[in-house]
Amino acid sequence: MEKILIDDLKNLLGRLESDETFRKLVKKWLKKAKLNGFSTHKLRHTAASLMYKANKDIRAVQEILGH
């Protein structure tokens, strides 16, 4: 399964056409990993929480998230 994800990521870097393309690819990865109930939105919030918890710099987290 790891090789499939790495190949998908390599292909993604060269052909990301839209946010929807990214969401579809993440959904595919989540399904392969059997992580039901997750979405790009939930993953984004989780990443933000982990970055804040690790760094405590809310401005840096806001900038990374594009806020």
C-alpha cells in the first residue's frame, strides 16, 4: 500500500489542477487506509491543532493555513 501512496503523491505534484482534485485523492487515501469518518476538512483542523500545540505561535499557524 505504501508504494501506491508514494506513486499517487509523485503524480499529484505534477498535476494538481484544483482543490477538488486534491480532495478526491485524499479521500482515496483515507479509504485505502480504512480511516472512515475523516475528511480533508477534519485533517486540516487536526494539522492546525497539532501545529499550534507544538509551536504555540498562532500567527504562524494562520499563515500556513492561509488565514
